[in-house]
Amino acid sequence: MVKMASMGLHVFNPAWNKVQDSTTIGKKFSGSVRDVTFKLFGTDETLTLPLQVCTKVGDVKAAFAQQLMVNDANSIVFVAKQGPNFRKQLDMEEIASKVTVKGIESFKPVPRKWPYPTLIIGAGYNGLKCCMHHIKAGDTNIVCYDRFDRFGGYCWLMDANKTSKLQTEFGSFHVWWGPDFLEYGKCGGYPSVSKGWEIWPKQKELLEHFEYAADEYGVRPYVTWKSNVAAIDIIGDKNDINRYYNITVNHTDKDETSETRVSVIWSFPGSMQKNRQIEYPGEETFGGHVGFGMGDQIGYDCLEKKNIAILGNGAFAIENVRTCCEYGCNKVYVVTRRKNLPSPRVPCWFVHQGPAPTPGKLVLQMFQPMYDLCGFGDPWEYWSVHADKNRTRATIIQGSRFGIGDVTFLAVAYGKAEYVQDTLKRLTFRTLHLTSGRKLEEIDNLCKALGVTGDFSFDRMQKMKEIVGNWCSGDYRRPVMVDPLGMNAANFTTFSTGIGSHGFIHSNKYIIDYPKEYNLLVAGGILQALPRQKADEKLDKPAYVTDVKHAVTAGFIVGGLCPRADQQGGDVAAYKHKMYHMAHGTDVFLSECKKSWDMYQETWKQQGSTHDYIPYPYTREVVEGFFKDYSEALGFPLSPDGPPAEEARPASSEIPVNDDTIRYFGTIVETDHKQWWASSSQSNTQLSMNMKMASTNQQLVTA
Ligand SMILES: Cc1cc2nc3c(=O)[nH]c(=O)nc-3n(C[C@H](O)[C@H](O)[C@H](O)COP(=O)(O)OP(=O)(O)OC[C@H]3O[C@@H](n4cnc5c(N)ncnc54)[C@H](O)[C@@H]3O)c2cc1C
């Protein structure tokens, strides 16, 4: 029964005969179950299902169509032996016990074979991951174009500084993130420090990691470098399955143009091409170095023993504080209109290892030891925190991501860094005049870290006025993903890129592979439910650059309406937890944090600082306390040592049918199925009566 109900088949409970007309009691439907063997025509593939004797051919066809993503159930034909002959079974007949099936390729869902290749725009983090995913799935009819000549994208080839390091941990970022990638067995599995991976790799190591993954997965043959996808012509109506796209590509190294027909376009164009450009009055009189916080523009030779002012307060600003400290600056001011919450390393790591989202309340509690130690105040009082009076819940909403790292806190505690909540009004020689009237004097270097902006030409190329969910103009065959802006959450699954990219690629590929799902989603009203965004020139925001609320809502809606798309990524929760503890578990992680904390203090001492040593605020005991709070809040125990090593999880196919499963399907049987049989029996009774009236007085058995 459970198997039948899980296939979407109507289950008949013999007791229901009692609700029928008294003449049909015990006659209409048989509740006994027998094994039915289906053999795929022309192959050796067979499938045996326990089905109730009264199950109709039409219902099994509908269940097959549903499970195997076949568009039209009528294209499936069941042939059964009757006497010496074989005969096509009619929909109203009871299913025979041995059936040959025609009209399907397999008893597993078969992804649609699109007539033209799949295009992947961009070979940065996300484009590369998408290529790897296709290759892993054996779907190699792909073409990828990128403007650069190697993997890494704008982020790591152009934006990053030579001092840039990952702020989140490698475990949450490595490009082969995901339980399915682990199963595929390439890249050595878990990215453990014991295998030589650094927890916070620098730009050079990250670029090497992209190359390594690309080679392991054999991505290179599918990528054409120095190639700009310049135009897309959309051929065919939006809902036409035969729609395709003519793309024009400029090959910048050869001064050539090519045209290709494609069926699907994944876009990973990045959204960090341009620094936000703001020119301040008096810049020409400033006399010191002026540069941006990206692409090595900070002016490295103007940092040692110098005073630097950084404008901005996002992740780039935090990174530049570290760079200034590493280059032996005298003092660095972070000038910001409002002070965003920066995150110490430990809460970031904790969120990434947690199998379930960490409540905002716990995240703030984890900030507390570092905030207390370094005079950062009460994290609950920050402008971006929305909490109830009793602090039982916290939602964090801010326009930029957390800047993550410990050194900023330490630098503030040492007096090497200072946050200045103000805005820059104008500049004179080596002086910043702030709106409050305060002056920052003897400044040698002005670093603008004011954020980045997207590229309006992307919207034009896609002929897109608005993005619907993550689909250009609502076209599910043109998904686009870039780093969403800001943060907006009450529970935190990640501060990083890996998990989001993994889910996005999985769920969208599923819908592209099974367009029938898309039709069901549209019928279910997905296009009305998905968030939409138009371009906003005033805010310098093209339609494709969405904020995190938009991206997360879109993901939830697709996942909610199409659970199968959502499930594609595998057991992400268990993977996330185990992978982190295998890659850089509690003790290794804490020891590395403390090492670098001490290293900065040692360096500053050598540079002449007389400040007392500050012990690292997170010890094993403190972190054990976080695990205890998390376990209590979520209602399941979680150990700081990760899952037991010998833990053997059954594969999903081996998961036994337990009481909960039976109760769940019992409810379905008692509601949907009962109703179906009641209405179906009524129509059958009606049919029987009509036939009686129309022809003879003969008793017709309509079941
Ligand atoms: C310094 C720095 C530090 C970061 N630290 C972290 C961190 O600690 N943790 C974390 O999770 N994330 C971090 N990020 C963000 C993370 O790196 C990005 O999320 C990720 O790299 C984005 O990759 P992408 O492929 O979407 O985009 P991009 O890297 O921007 O790549 C886009 C690619 O698309 C190509 N392209 C665009 N348009 C076209 C076209 N029309 N035709 C052909 N090619 C095209 C471009 O050539 C480019 O190569 C950091 C980013 C930076 C810059």
C-alpha cells in the first residue's frame, strides 16, 4: 500500500466497499494485492510492483507518466497475454499480472535530450561548477565561453588582491562541494587540511584549486577562452518546447565571430565587474594615494608605517584592513555611515558545520566573546539586528555580506584600527573632512571599498526587462546566478557561496531535464508566485543583480512547488556536517585560528607595539558551549567532534519503511484516496445505471 500510494496510485481499502451501494458490497473492488511484472518492450528491463487487483490500467499509466516524467500518459501502452494472443489493455481494465510496456525508454526518468547544446556563460566559480555537474551527469553536450583565458572569473582573476584570502573556510567554498560530487570520487573527496588544503587559501591557491578541479572533471575541452557571448536571438515562442537560441560569440583573440544554436543558456556572468565609482570633492588636492579596494589598487608601497582611511564596511573593507595590518601600517580608519556586523571566524565556521540552520540568536551569542574582548559593543544593538525585547529571536538585515575575520577585531583592540561612523564630505591635503565636522589628518592612503556594480549589457543581451525568480524573463531555460547582494536571515545555513550554487544548479538542471515539471509548476502558479525584479538605473542595479531575499525566496518557491527539484542535491545536511569535521574539525580549526591570532600579535610586537598579549577568546570549552546551545535550540545532539566515524547511513533506497512512513501514507490513503474511490465509485455506479437504461436489463459489472 505504501509503495502504491508513494507512486501516486489510488489505494483501495476493502472496508470502503461498505460505503457503496448495498448491491455492490464486496463486489466492486478487490483489496487483495498481487505482484505485477512489467517488462520493457525490446529490452530485458523489468519492474515488479505489488498492486491491488482492482488497480486500473489507466491509473498505472498515469502513475508511470508521473514518476517517469512522460508528458502524455496515453503514449504508454500496456500489452498483456489473453489466451493464445497478446492484446493492448484498455484504460478501464484491471491491470494484468504480466505486462509488456511500450512507449517509454526506461523505468527510470529519462532526461529530455534537447536538440542543440547547452550553453554555459562564464567559467568563474559558478560556470565551472555547472560544467562539472553536467560532466558528472554524463550530459556532455555543453559549450562554455569565457572572456578570460583561464578559470577563476572576475572575482579571482580581476577583483582579488594579491593579498586576498578566502574569508569563509575552504570547506564551504571548494568547487566540488556537494554529496553527489563526493560520491563521484574526484578531487580526493573531502578538502581536508591533512591533504594540504588551507582553511583560508590565498588568491594563488584558489586559482590552482579551480584548475585542479577542471582537470579532474575533464572540463577544459568544453571551454572556449577569450570569447564573449555578445548576442542572443530567441527563436520561437516562450512556451514552445522547440524554442531555441542563436548566439553570437566574439572571439577576442582571433578577431572572429561565430554563431551557434543552443537549447539552454545558463548564465554565470558575475556581478563584480566594476567598482562603485564615487569621486569626492577635493580629491585632486589630497596628495596621497587614492585607489580602490580591489584589483591590487590599494597602493602597497604606501602602507608601511602609514595612515590609511578605508571607505566602506563590507567584506572588501574588512579584507583591506587585514592587508594594511600585514603591510605594517601605523593606523587604519574604517569610515562608514553605519557600522555593519563583522563576523569573527568561529561563528562562520560553526554555521557552516551545522547540519541545520543556526538561529540568528545563536549567531549573535557567538559574536559576543569577540565583541566583548575588542570593544565592539553589544552585537544585538547593531542597526541591522531586528530582535524582540527578550532577545529570543534575531533577524539580521544589511546591505552587504558579513566581513569575516579575526584580525580586524584584534587591530581595533590594539588601537591599530578604528571604526569611524561618519561620511566623507571632502578632501584637502592629506585630510578627510567628515560630515560631523571631524577631521582625519595625516592620511597617506585613501582606499575606496564602496561596493561593486553589475553590467546593464547583460540585461540587454538577454532581451530582458525583468528577472522572474532566477529565470531571465521567466524563461526556465535561461537561469542566471550571480552573488546576491546583502543579507537577510533569521536562520543561517551559510555565509558562503558553495551550498547556494550547488542547490541552484541542481534544481534548475532538474527542471531543464524534465520540462514536464516546469509545465506542472506553471499550472501550479509558479510564475505568479516568484519574485520579480526590473532594472533600476538610479540604483545602478541591472535586473539580473538581485538581493539575497529575492534569491532565497525564489529558491524556496521552486523547492516548495517542486520538491523533487529540491531533493536533487542529496543529503546536504549530513554532508555539510561531516565534510566540515573531516576537512577542518573543531580542534584543527581552533588551533589555526589561534596560530594566526598570535602571529599578528608577535609581528606587531616586533614592529614596536607594547600592547599586552590578548588571548584568543574562543577556546574548546567556549565552542563546546555553542554546541550545547545549538543542540538544545534544535532538539538534537551535536558533538564538537562531528558525527561518529563509524556512522553508517543507509542509502535512501535502503531506508526501512518505519512507523512514521506508514502513518504518513495512512493519512494520504484515508483522505485523498478515500475521496478518489468515493467519487470514482459514484461515476462507475452512474455509468452502470446509464448503460442499464440504454440497453438491456442485464446486470452490468462496471468495475
Ligand atoms: C576578493 C574576493 C573574496 C571573496 N571571498 C569569498 C569567501 O570568502 N567566501 C565566499 O563564499 N565567497 C567569496 N567571494 C565571492 C565568490 O568568490 C564568488 O561568489 C564567486 O567567485 C562568483 O563566481 P561567478 O562564477 O558567479 O562570477 P565571476 O567570478 O564574476 O565570473 C564570471 C565569469 O563570467 C564571464 N563572463 C561574463 N559575461 C560573459 C559573456 N557575455 N561571455 C563570456 N563570458 C562572460 C567572465 O569572463 C567571468 O570569468 C569572494 C570574492 C572576491 C572577489
